[in-house]
Amino acid sequence: MPDLSYFAENKSDRFLVDFEDVIAGHPHVGQRSPLPHNDSHIYFSNSDPRWLNATEPSDYPPIYAVADGIIQLADPPFLYYYNVADHTDSDPPWWHVGYTIGLRFATVGKVNIDFLYGMEPYVIIQNKPKTFFKDFIIVEDNQHVKKGDVLGYMYVSPFSERLAGPKSPHIAFGILRDGQGQWDVYAPAIFTEDIVNQFGNLYRHPSEGWDSTSFGNDWSRGRGVPTGMGWMIDAEENPFGDYPLDVLMYDGIRDKELDGSAYLDSKTLGFNQGDTLANFEGRGDTTSETYQFDTDWRVIIATIGGPAEFSAIIDDGYNQYSMSIYDQSPDQNFGIYASPIMSPGSVAFEVSDPENWGWAIAVAPADAAYTLPGDNLPEGSCPPGCPPLP
């Protein structure tokens, strides 16, 4: 196996799926971000007719080896094709079942490095055999594979099987230091610039839009984030050096010069662009210009991370006062909020964004149509917490 540093200059030109098969994603959101996550994601549409009409595993999206390597499946085998993700300590409690493939493709010293594929269909399979996902893996433990070989297929359920709530079928992927623990991971920056650019465009501009019926809250981890395979990573997450990086795209050296600032577009928060009375975006603390709204209005506010506070300074012709509109707590990533209807008057907006994560604001008449992510979700097949955990 090559040392992982080999991939700083010798990038893989084979992404783990075909981009035309996925609709959204997010990069590795690092330990220096508002809310870290230990892997990257790509998402699939529950309404794509290709998957709705599929009858065999091979009809579903293929999953490829991103490099030459050796397959590593969990032992005992039952764990790799019936991998229970237990979230019953959540409120409300819930759980789901996925399946996994590991690809050992590099080393760092004496530690083996695996590319992890975690397929999470977010589907209740109480009416399917526990071996259902086994047929979606077509490689065997310790099998040697070449870059580009098909390892298996991603099961994408119809809405009738999907878990309730904003949970979207996805593959979690990342680079894992074998046997070192759940958070002992590297950002998966082993792909060519062309692939990373395609991935960045996908997670900033989901192909079905932010109001997709397949929307999952996890998509928002990539909203506004600059192009890369890692964002706001610490030194332990850097595969090519012992220093933190705001963006990881290249070899770990050129990346030091990249701007890690996230950017939210205030024209795409949920209103039709022609309906907006005012819109602006920025980073850090600010007080906007004063606007005169002659009709009832509402505001949509979005922010990359917390803590953040948004207030309206209102002059109704008799008094001037400040009204809190939206607060985002620390340790929270992207958030979006539509206010109740507000009365006409003179208004300025005051923003507190002490960590400079970034925000956007859009105002429209109260009767203007708008859609926030998750508004168009079907109910799903089962509320969180049922059936009982196996």
C-alpha cells in the first residue's frame, strides 16, 4: 500500500459514485467548524424514476473503488449488511439500518488507512429480511480490487419506506485510521480538482434545490461552504500535514492560501427573487441601513453557525425599539428561520455574529410565497422510534 502522502500529488479520478446519480452532499466538516461531523455525505433522490422502477440491486446507483486496495468487511459478516445505527438516546428516539464497505488503500506508518463507505438508506426494513442489504454488496472480505471496480449498489427507497422527517438516503464516506476510533479520521482529499469542483458545485447548489422532497437536514452542512473536501479541519484531520486548514482541496500546501469563508446568497433563501423588498448578506457584527416598509412584511434569516443574534430596530412613528427576531446557539451549524408577519414601518436590522461565520437576510411582503428546506417532505413510513429496536 502507498503512504497516504502519495495522494497529495497523485489524485484519484474516480469518485465513489456517478455525479448524475446524486442530488446533494457536504464535505468533511472539521473540528474547527460550528458543528463538526466525522465524514462527508452524498445524497440520493427518493423520487428518481430510475430507482422507483428498479427491480435488482444492479438497477440502483453503482458504488466504485476510489483507488486500488483490499476490501475490509466487518466481522462477523452480519454487521456489514445489517448495521444498526442506534439513536434511541435522541429526543425523540429513533434508529435505522445501513450497510458498510471498507477499502484499505494506504498506510501512515504502521497504521492501515481505509476508505469507508457507509450506506444509509434511512429506511425501515421490518418487512424485509435482515439479509436484504447483503445483495447490494458484490465484493468479499480481503478481495483485491482496482480503482473503478464496482463494489456494490446504493439502495434508494421510495417514500413509502423512508423514515419520517428530514432524513435523506445517503452514503457517508471518509478516510479512517483503522482501529483508531470513530473520530480518528482524515478529510477525504484524495480526488482530482475536477472531481472536487463537481462535488463543491453539488453541495452548494443541490440539483433538486433546497426545497427538494428528498431534503435531509444534513444537506445544510455544505450550504455556503467553499469548494473542498474538508472545511475548518484541525491538524489531526489533515491527511497531508500536522497543521489545521480552513479548506482542504489540493496537497495541503497550496490549501494554506485558500479562503475558508462561507458565503450565503440572500437571493436564494426561500422567497421568489422578484418579491424581495430588501436582501443583503455578510459576516460579523453589523447594523443595516434603515428601510421603509409600507406593507406588512416578514424576514428570512440564515446563518452558517452560532452564536448569532438578529434583531429589528423598529421606528413606528411614535417609538423606536429593538425586537429580537432569531437567535442561533453555539455549536449549531447552518440555520434558517422565517419570521412571523411584521407591521409596516421604518426598520433596520442588527446582527451579532462574533465568530464571523456568515449570514444572509431577505425581506418580502407578508403575503409573498416562500419555501424553507424541509417544507415539502412527505410524512414517511414510520415516526421516529418505531418499530422497536431489534
